[in-house]
Amino acid sequence: MKMEDVVAVVTGGASGLGEATVRNITSNGGKAVIFDLQEEAASQLVQELGEEKVGYVHTDVTSEESVQSALDQTVVQFDYINTVVNCAGIGAGAKTYGRKGPHSLSDFSKVIEVNLIGTFNVIRLAAEKMSNNTPNEHEERGVIVNTASVAAYDGQIGQAAYSASKGGIVGMTLPIARDLSTAGIRVMTIAPGLFKTPLFASLPDKAIQSLEQMTPFPKRLGEPSEYGILAKSIIENPMLNGEVIRLDGAIRMQPK
């Protein structure tokens, strides 16, 4: 898909990996609409990049009504949707059983609801919109890029909920790609390693340096822009479909 033809929905697009994706898409000629709960950050990004390129809709990815309304508003603003990049997500650290007792079931459910069910909710409703697009020269009507994590494979102590949610995204990538193949919609997933996202912003320098040493090469945290570069490559390459790409500098996480 040509970047100048892209009209993308980016969930979690107000910060971190999502913001980097919005910046990459718009700097390469595409348009993007941010689906996020962070109104102030999203509005500032729209103001910076320009309303002719970027839109924002306050969106709860776990709500059918909220996502459907946001998709409808996107079509009103930019005429169609042919790309989705799912970056919205949360984390929760707790052992299955520890000093404080059993893992909170409500906390576990919330992570699954936002990360996994929220991703699927956006996919299923956006796919309906994409199915009405006119196919391009490669017979594609759309492309969906999801965000998993290396925790899907190398979950650490205290990451049961997060790993389960991201493992679910990995597991549904191929069947959804198969489901949507007849509509000409590709589905891919990126599994990032350790990246400079707001999650790491509050960590002390020593903790960050320790994390950086875990990555074989390059020995640093990933830049959100590097996620945006890969998302762009996936959008542009019509043969990328039904696969998960680790973006992690060859890291394999230890138990803790």
C-alpha cells in the first residue's frame, strides 16, 4: 500500500509507540486518526501535525459503541479507512500467588480486556469498514498491524496477565489473517522488546542502564520511531501477512 493513500486508525496514538506511528505515517504522506483516552496529549499532537493530516476521537477500545462511533467519525473526516495500527495497552505486575495473596482476578481481567479484547474489538469493526474499500493494484483493501510483546514468549515473574494478553494477540494473528484474506485485508503483529515508552519514563537511570545491558545488540532501549519504521514497512509490503515480527535487538528475557 502506498503511504500517500493511507488513512490509518492508531489506537493509543497519543503517546509512545502509537505517537511514533502517527508521526511516521503523516510525515510520509498519509493521514491518521488517534483513538485514545488521553485528550490533552492527543489534541496537542493534532495541533502540531495539522488537522488536515491528523484527527482525534476520544475512544475506549473495549467498548463496541465507542469504537464504532470513532470509526464512523474517521470516515466522515477522511472518507475511508484502510489501515489500523493497534498500540493501545496497559500492564499490571503481580505474581500468581505471592506475599499479598492470589493475583487479583479483576486486575487480570482488566489487562485481558484492554490489550486482547480491545485489540480484537477494533479489528473486527474496522474490517467491516475496510471491506467496502475499492481494492488497490495488489487487490488489497486494508492492512492491520497489532502490537504484542516479547513477553508473549519470554514472560517474566509477575507478568502472567500481560503475557497472556500479548500471547493472545500472537495466537490470533494467523487465524484473523486467514479470516480476512477473502476481503483483501492483511494482518500482522509486531512484538517489541524494551522500548523508550512512558512506561520507562519514571525509572531511575540505573534501572534503565541495567535493562539496556540485557539486549545483545544494540545495547539500548528501542526508540519508538523504530517501531514506526517497521509499521510503515508492513503497510507498504503486500506480501507481509499472518506473521509476528519480533523487534527486540535479539533479547530473550530472563525470569526477572
